[in-house]
Amino acid sequence: MTTTAEHLQNTLDGRWRDVKNRVRKELSGEVFRPHYTPNTVIARTKVGEQLRIMAAQGAAEDGFSKEHGGNGDVGAAVTQIEMLAMSDLSLMVKAGVQWGLFGGAIENLGTERHHQAYVRRIIDLDLLGCFAMTETGHGSDVQSLETTATYDPATDEFIIDSPTPSSRKDYIGGAAQTATVAAVFAQLITGGESHGVHCLFVPIRDEGGNDLPGVTTSDCHYKGGLPGVDNGRIMFDHVRVPRENLLNKYGDVAADGTYTSPIENSNRRFFTMLGTLIRGRVTVGGSAGAAARVALDIATRYALERKQFSAPDGGGEIVIMDYLVHQRRLFPLIARSYALQFAQNELVAKCHELQTADDPDPEEQRELESRAAGLKAANTWHATKAIQEAREACGGAGYLAENRLIALKADTDVFTTFEGDNHVLTQLVAKELLTAYADDIKGMSPVEWVRFAANFAGERVAKRTAAQAIMQTIVDSRQDNEEEGSLFNRGTQVKMFEDREEYMIASVARRLQGKSKEMSAFDAFNAVQDHVLHAATAHIDRIVLEAFVAGIDACAGDAVEVQEARKVLGLVCDLYALSVIEDDKAWYIEHRFLSTERAKAVTRGINDRCRLLRPYAETLVEGFGIPEQLRYAEMLHPENLQV
């Protein structure tokens, strides 16, 4: 008989649940047992061994198309790397760099000549690479990278050069030690004219691990976490590579130096190239969410064992999970983990559909990029908050390396800034919303964009992201009254999320409209930046809630355990929705969407849902499906206590 927890897990696992179950089994072996060491030599060696084992098992094949030797299952590939976060985030990053970023650049930006020469070797780890985009001087502003790739028609070669100290490739995973080649992003120059940033295949080391002539690599050494990832730096001093090493799907150079591209507009071309690499951003968000679930699982189980202070009736000490304050600390974070995972499932499915389509719809591609940006920010910020709270909730025990939480905290800290700084990504979401995914937004200058957004003035229709018929039925059933119970009505919750998003986007557009008449485009946007971020966050919250609603609907069946699982998911969804409203209570009251009395009812509602979920505390984290081997923390095993 399937338990309630198993139904929760099956529902939360979503479309690629079989892949997740397979990876759970593969990661349960001793070689993948979570470990912690600040020693970079040991950590890097361990990750290298694990990566080889994975490659031998065919772990990378799902991520590449069938014509290039893979299986063409994008969703499975993203899911597998996400699952690695439960074992070791260094392993997740190394796999993501080799097969996702480096391999993805070769497959998505290259053409047949690159696919034939490199893809199979990348899958098998015969060719180890790195993804050399970020520079010391430029990270988020990729269009302003300073590394140059200048074509020399006399030799039919590109000359790769780092002309300034700030053009040094920095923080590059694999560059310090293991990578022999790099996918280098540089300003492409032919005949004295720049054609913007393009990607080239550039060897950086020989078979003995020595830097090639003109290449200087160095080691970033100790970081805040991820000791198993050999982050490094690369400088190029007029390094020559054949013209064929240009990854030329979106821009090519003929022998005489003539530049051609299927996309005439340089801005649109640049964003199209970056859009093909969206999988990395999707994976980072999902992996952060997985790490947060591991931390919350450990903290919840500890709270069910740890006792503090005697009961007033003399019945012995009380387990700390029985205290409302402890429930308040962990349950809303567990609820957000459920919500974000349902949203992540939808994102992975959409990414899979578009990246396996013969002719993906450009508007859907832009929506995917926006949603990936928003959920990456939401997931990674959540991980930072949840893991810290889990650590504190375990007291001194949570500070010991043997209990995993400090490693999870250290390793995920950088997730908020790599694959895109979260504040920049959140602004990207808002820009897409304010232009209603206009066809020409990618080709607009900042001045044109502000003018467009100002004239648009918020006249848009929100697109529901999931289960549209279900959502409309739910909204139609809302209870718009002051009764406390109406806050538990799903339609009321959804409408409160929708109203906040619509109001914010319209008011940002109106403010832009006013300010663009009296100041420069930059100053106009800068003056409303806080408002822009708030509006984008409201949008992200709404699509996450919609995904949760669709997830509950997917938990179908007449069995008692299924109905129990649906009931639990309903309570968890209430807790997520009310927690978001409570976090932004000031806005709701200021804009008269909530009376002060009803605002107090939100807090009471959260307390009520915490009380009702207390008996399901262990069931909730069992629903995360984290194998015992990967959840392992010494403090959960008192039989191992040493004197």
C-alpha cells in the first residue's frame, strides 16, 4: 500500500519522477555519500572520481540530442543534475559546467563540424572543458565583455586576447586545473569592425596539464564553499585558433573576413545566443531548491527528537517541534519548498518542450527566459534563507560539519549571484512584463525600452501559467468578504496575488510615463527600480501559487492515502499563500487590499495551519524523497554518539 508520504513524493516529483527515483538509487552507493572537507585537493579528487562513475553510467547522454550521440531528453538531464545537489553541490556544479554549460555551448552555439568533433568526447569526459564567460570587470553585463577575438585573414585564424587587466576570465569552474579547452566568449572583430560577443572553442592546456603558449591560468583557491570545484582565471596573450573554432550557428566569418548572421539585429542575435543556454539557469534554481529541502528535512527530523524544557504537568521534556515558534520557523519554509518545486517542474517541462521542438515559438522562448530568471532568483534566495533557518533551528549541533548544514549553507551561498545576479534577473522579469513580451524588446536600446514601457502604461492581460481552466474555476469561487475563513479560500488567495501583481505593474508603468517626460531614460528607470523589483517579485509569487494549485490537482485518485495527501497539500498551499501575504502585509494594507483586522486574521490563519500540519511534520519532509544515505546527519543518529 502506498503511504501518504509516497503520494506526496510522487506528486512533488512530477513528470520526471522515474528519473528521480533512478538517480536516488544511483546516489545511495557509498561513493556518493555526502562528505565535507575544506581540503581542496581531496574534495576535487573526490568529485573527479564521482564524475567518471556518472559518465560510465551514461549520466550525460540525456542532455544531448540523438543525432549527436545522446538521448535528447532535456528534462531528464536537468532533473539529474538537480538531484546531485542532495549529494554534493560541488559535484552538481562540476557536472553542470562540463555537460550543461560547456557542452551546451558546443551543441547549441556550434554547428555540425563542432558536434562531430566534440560532443561524444564531452559526454564521455574525454574532453574536459570550462565555460569562460565572466570577466573580472564584467559579469551580468555580458555584452560589454572585453576579451577580443580578432580575425586575421592572412592566416585564417582568430587571435584571442585579454587587452586589459579587467578582461581576465574570472571564477571559471574547471579553469584552475581540469579543463583542457574553454568555450570563450569574446568580442568578435573582423576588418576593424566589432560584431558583438560570440563564443569560440579555445584549447588552454596540453595533455600534461600545462598552459599552452599565450595562455596563463591561475587558481582561485579557497572560496566560501564548493571546495570540489576548481575555479580559476584565464588570461590570453594573442592566442591563435583556426577560423573553424568559431561556434558559428548565429554568426560566421568567411575566409576573407566577411561576417554573416541569420539574425541581422546585433542585440537580438546576442540575446538569442544567450537564450539557448537557458538550461544552466534552470538547473541552478532547481539545485538550490533541492539543497534547501535537504536542510529542512534534517532540521525537521531533529526538531522531532530534540527536547527542551519540562511540560507544566510534569510529563517530561517537550520536543521542540511542539512549540509554535519552531513550527513558525520551519513549516512556512517547507511550504515554500513545495510551492517552488511545483513551479520548477513546470519550468523544466517548458524548457524540455522548447529545446526539443523543431521550430520553437519566439514568444514562448521569451516567456521561458523570464520565468527561468524569476524562479532562479526565488529558489536561490529561498535556499539561503531556509538553510540558515535550518542551521539556527538545530542550535550548536547545526554548526558541526558532520550534520551537513554548514556545507549546504556554504555551497549554495554563491547560487544567488552566479548564472545571473538575482537582482538583475528580477529586473529582467519586470522588463518582460512591462513590455508584454513585445517582439522587438530584445533589439531596443535602454532609451527605447523606457519609452515603450511608459507608453504601454500597464495595459496588459496577465497570462495564467498553469491549468488555466482550473485557475478560472478557482478564481470564480472566491469569497471576497471579511470573514476569517475566506482567507482559506483558494480563489480569494489567487485573486489577492493577481490583484497585487496587476496593480504594481500598472503603477510602475504610470510612474515611468511621468518620469520619462522630465528626466533621461536611465534616470527614469533608476528612479523606479525598487518598484520594478517589487512588481517582478509579485509576478513570481503568483506563478508559483498557480503551479501549486496545478500540482494539487495532479494528485488524483480515490484511495484514502491520496485523499489524505490532497488534504495535506491543501493545508501546505494555504500556508504558502498566507505567508507571502504576511510578508507583504504592509503593501496590502497601504493599498487597501487588506483591512487591519483582516491582516491580523492572516497571522492567525498561519498559526492555525501550523497547528494542523504539526502531526504531519515527518510526512511532509518524507515527501521530499531524500534517501537516508543523502540525508545523513550524525545528530539524527544518537546511537553513534561518542563519549
